[in-house]
Amino acid sequence: MQADDMEVPIIHNLKENGDRHKASAREVLKEPQKDSEGSMESPNLEFEYGDTDTLTAELSELYSYTEEPEFALNRDNFEEDFKNHAKGRRWTELQLEEQRAYVMRLLDALEVTDRDKRLKVARAILYLTQGVFDECDTEVDVLHWSRHNVFLLYDMGIFTALLELLNMEIDNSQACSSAVRKPAISLADSTELRVLLSIMYLMVETIRVQTEDDRLEWKTARESFKNELGSPLYNGEPFALLLFTMVTKFCSMNAPHFPMKKVLLLLWKTILFTLGGFEELQEMKVRGRERLNLSALPEDSIQVVRAMRAASPPASAMELIEQQQQQKRGRRSRRPLVKQDSLDTYNERDPFKNDDARDEEEDPEDTDSGIEGEVDPLERDAIIQPPPPPPPLRPPTDRVNFPKGLPWAPKVREKDIEHFLETSRNKFIGFTLGSDIDTLVGLPRPIHESVKTLKQHKYISIAEVQIKREEELQQCPMTLGEEDIEESPAEILYLGMLPNLSQYVIALLKLLLAAAPTSKAKTDSINILADVLPEEMPITVLQSMKLGIDVNRHKEIIVKAISALLLLLLKHFKLNHIYQFEIVSQHLVFANCIPLILKFFNQNIMSYISAKNSICVLDFPHCAVHEMPELTAESLEAGDANQFCWRNLFSCINLLRILNKLTKWKHSRTMMLVVFKSAPILKRALKVKQAMMQLYVLKLLKIQTKYLGRQWRKSNMKTMSAIYQKVRHRLNDDWAYGNDIDARPWDFQAEECALRESIEKFNSRRYDRNKNWDFTPVDNCLQSVLGQRVELPEDFHYSYEMWLEREVFSQPIQWEGLLQSP
């Protein structure tokens, strides 16, 4: 069935922008995917969400499989230079002072003018950061020596020297113009950049990760490096700004040879290191609330999500039809049309309850028109009756521990209490008292009790305090004076990004679109495969399969890096100041981020999450310390034994969280989800049995439920039940009923323009150093004005007499005019 035939609820005031969004919706859904994500009883995914994957996995994703021969090249360049210094000994046998002396020698050699010699020295340094793997027997040894060498290199000042070389390569106009003219770009075009970026990535990632056996000097070095990366020490701007510049230069087609995967990975890890991950964000939020004298958080959201259990996904239409057909053929091996309470983990199964799952869980949009109502009611009763015998008792170890109560404490905003009182006063008294939430005179007792309950759960966010403070500063700029701005890493980064923020956001979304599995190759799209394609294309089937896996893996890693980077920026800017978050959000929305994410999810999401685009024996450091087995087509097809792909599930959760950030409390953006027909796409994502992913899908469904119509709610009662059980409650929110639809017209442009006006006022007040305020004091004293020194040009005294004659003496002065009243 075509997506254009799906019904969309009527939306008021669509005007011009509504038609445009409908056109975009057709573009997003012009190739609807078949809902064939496999069995409805998919296994639970033992996935633990975090800032990153394991250190070994993060290091292995830096390299493409096509770069594998370069490991030996790095080793050869190191050993060729090292044998003259070590006199037969190995690196691991040297004393620390001898190692420092050799690193100093490498540092001096980096300054030679010969480009090829510099590259050889850089490869030797890269071999050190890779853990001198030729002298190690196990992967643990490689990681140990890599860590030792990285801290040694940082202590000797290698990173600053590499940064200068990176700047030289970025500004290398000859390489850029050569790459632009080339019809096909390969690994060879970015050799120097790849080596430099690899060393820097290994240094950032290794120093960032803390271990229990870190020495005191290493802990000091970590804090020092973190402050360096986050401070404007590199050409007056943070290191991340240089990497953002590389991204925009690549996307503008001025430098198509830049190895974008390595740039994005390094950018993500730099932001993660300097600003902090999700655990640090939670701690910063707690400290921020204490500073503002706000109540403590009702719970630790990270711990609540980790404790959640995945729910069973809803049955698909095809599965229900197959069950019916099996019954008609006389196959009664399993109970048809009666399945476990989908997405209903908190209610025990009643084996004697008739459960008509035919139309409770499937979308009208997902089913053909002929499915609904084809089964005769009598036949259906015959199928369901008699009820099967009760299932045997499970052993005690398998019993489900049902949680006491709901996982989240309910929240109420102050404006919700104001709205409730305004409605109550209009009803019982006939007039309102504005924002007064304390006066309850004339209201009946039940209203008093309601207000008391609402106030018990009142939650004031840091963002609300920041907005209120900003309004005060705008109204009384002279009285309140200048604002004290904390020079935090997030503040420094925002200040650096602000002039070109829209370019950075658009560039990241262009790369995300190019790497998305649902995107088709177009002639004018960005080529993101410059750092994965070999010089000579494969000639055998095995080589082609290997390259195909490498390309898919390359794209997955780019999606992972961009999704994590955008989420980190949104969360840190929101904590730093709400209007910094809002401007990034608005740039994302205007650059079509919402339909892009929906297009990403409009695929067989189970296949994407269980994709096996990896070759374990080629992953670093395994490939560096073990003998390479012979690769066959069968071994490539088999992939790894993992139940799911960590990076793909991580990317999906990040993209859902970004979508939640963009649409939360934004009525016009919520309506965009409705117009883009996101409900069936999001419902398919519920098939992934992972609690955190389901939570963010349910949040997105909750905010648009009231606009999807009564029929949708009626046929998706188990999804509604899951929303009730898993998503936080807002006591005044009638999300399940949709009573205020007519009262909320959709005016996208007005809402976004009002928000943009507030953002621009904030940026102007806080960052515009050349303010021409109306409040600038005027000097009215004649003597002080005439006594001011005026800078005159050097040649002014040569023509001073001529100027007096022309401008003063020859001009008639009408003294009578001074006596006339104006």
C-alpha cells in the first residue's frame, strides 16, 4: 500500500508550510518498507547503553579493513629508524629515559622539510601508539604498551607538533586541487592525513579512558590534556573547531580527499572528553540544581532506564494471517490469535481471558484494507474456544518480579498549575487571577486537594530558571548589569561555533544522509568512501565481498559518530543555557533533521540492528598479534556470533533521543511527526526488544497520540498501555484523549519565529561586543567634549588652513536663525 493513501488527521492552519511538509512526507515515505522484521517473539537484547563501546571495539573501528597492509608498513618504518638507536634491543626492553630520548629524536625529525621523511617519522610514531604489536604476544599486551607509549608521547609534546602538521595538511591547496580534479579518490590521496588523525585519535581515546591502575602522573596528564583540548589554545579556538572546519570544507567539495570517518570519530571523542559523557552530565545537572536552590531530582534517570525490562513487540499483520491460515488447515499445534500481552510486562497473564489480538495492535496504515473484518465472528469464536489448559507453573527462578508502582515519579510544571487554576476559576468564580497559584478563595474543596497534589509533584527545570532570568536581563539591562558567565568548556565551544553554526549542522546532516542505509547513491551526493576504497578495485568475488562489508561498516561507524556527537552537543548546550540548545535544535529542524531520522527508521530495523558487517579476524589489535587465517566466502557471510551489532543499536537509540529533544514541548514540531506519518515507522521500531530503545519510541508516540484519532487509539490499546507503564506521567496531560485539539491550531512559522527572536536577543545581549545600546550615556558637558583628544591623520596639518577657509570662514553664519523659535 502506498504511503500517500494513508489517512492523516485534519490539521488546522497548515497554510503554505503544511503543503510543503506533506510533500516532504511523500519523499520520506515514497518507498514504504515491508513489515517483515521477523518473528514477533524476538529475543531480548543484552545491551548496556553507555558513552562508548569497549576500548578494543572503539580502537578497531578507527581502521578500515583496506588499511590492514599499513600496519606492517608502520612497523617497518619504526624498525628501520629504531635499529640505529637501540643497537639490537627492543622497545619494550628500554629504560624509560632511553625511550624518552628516542621520542625526542622523533620529535626533531618531524620538523624536516622533506614530506616523505616526515611521513616515515609519523608512521613510526603511529606504530608506538598502536602498542609496538610486533613485540607483544597478546591483545592485552598491545593495549598495555599502547597506553604506556601514548602517555609518554603526550608528556614529550608530540600532540602539539602533530597539530601543526595537521594544519599544514588542511591548508595544502595543492592536494585539495588535485583531489577535486580526480575522477576517483582512494586511500592513497589521504595518506598523511590518515596517519596524523590516527595518532591523535589514539592519544585522545587512550588518555580519555580511565583505568583502575592509572598512575598519579597519568591522572594529572589526563586533566591537563582535557583542559588543553577544551580551551582556546590552538589558534585562539578549541581543537574541536578545527575538526568542524574540516567537516565543512569536505562537505563544500573543496577537500574531497579528507578521511571523514577518522575526522568524525576524533571530533566525537574530543567533545566527549572535554565536555563529559552522560554520567558527568547527570552530576553536572545535580550540581546545577543545587546552585539554583532547586529541589533534588526525583530519581537517577540513567539507573531507572538500566533497570527497565524490554516488552514484547506487537504482532505484525502477516503473522496474524499466517496463524489464521494454519488454523483453517487444521494445524492446532499452538494457540492462534492469542498471544502474550504484548508490551504489557506489568500485568500477569490470565490464561482464561479471550485475547482478540487481530486488530488491537496493528496499525490501520500497516494492514491491507481486506484484512480488517475478514474472519467470520462465529469462526473466530470457534477458533478461540475452548480455552487451553493453564500453563505449567514456572520454576521460582523464572518468576517475573513485578515492580511496585511506576518507574518514574510524575512531574507538573508551574504553567500546568496556572492553567488548571485558570480553568477552575473561570468555572466557579467567573474571573482569573493571572499567575497566582496560591489564592484558592471561592474554589470548592476538591480543587484545593487537586492543587495540593499538583504542588507536591511540581518540578522546576534549570531551563525554566534560565528563561526567567533572561527575561529579567532583557527588561532591566541597566539595573541588573552584566551577567557573570562561567567559562566552561561548553561555553567556550558554543562561542567558537556560533558564527558558523548553521554550516556545521548542515554538514553533519549531509554526512548522516550519505551514510544512512536507506539513502540511494546520487551523482551529486557526497562521496564518504574516500578513506575506504583501495587504489585497485577488487577483481575476485572474495575481495568484492570483503570490500562490501568494509563499506557498510564504514557507513555504520559514521552514523554512530554523528548521532553521538549531535546528542552530546544538544545535552551539554541545554545544561549550559537553554537558548544555546534551542538555536542548535532550530538549525537541525530547518535542515530537515526530523524527516531524515524518520527516513532512517523507515527500513527493516531488526535487520539493521542484527547486521554483521564486521570481520573479527581483521579487527585491530587481533589482526596484529595473531596469524591471519585464510578468508573464505563462507567465513565472511557468517560474520561474528553476536546477537546484535552494538554500534547500530547505539546509533538508533541516539537518533531517537535527538528526535525527542527536538520535539519535546514543541507543538508545531510534534505536528510535523504527524504529517510525516511517523506512527507506523515508530511502531515497527518497537520490535527491537531493548528497554531503552522502546522507551524513546513510546515517548515519541505519546506526544502525538491525541492527534492520531480515536480509531488509532482503539486499535493500539497495548501500545497505549505500554506508554502508561514506561513513560513519565504529567498529571494534567490528556495525551490519551485529545480534548484540546481544536484549541491548538498549528502555526509552524509563528512558533519558530518567536523562538528565533528570543534566541537572537539572547545572543545579542550576551555575545555582541559592539552593542549600540539606546542606554549608552551621553556626555553633555561642553568642556569635557571639547577637551577630548581627537586622533587626526598625519597630513592634516598640511591642509589645515585650507580646511578652515573652506569649512569655517567662507560659510555664511545666519545668527538670526538662533533667535527664531523652532
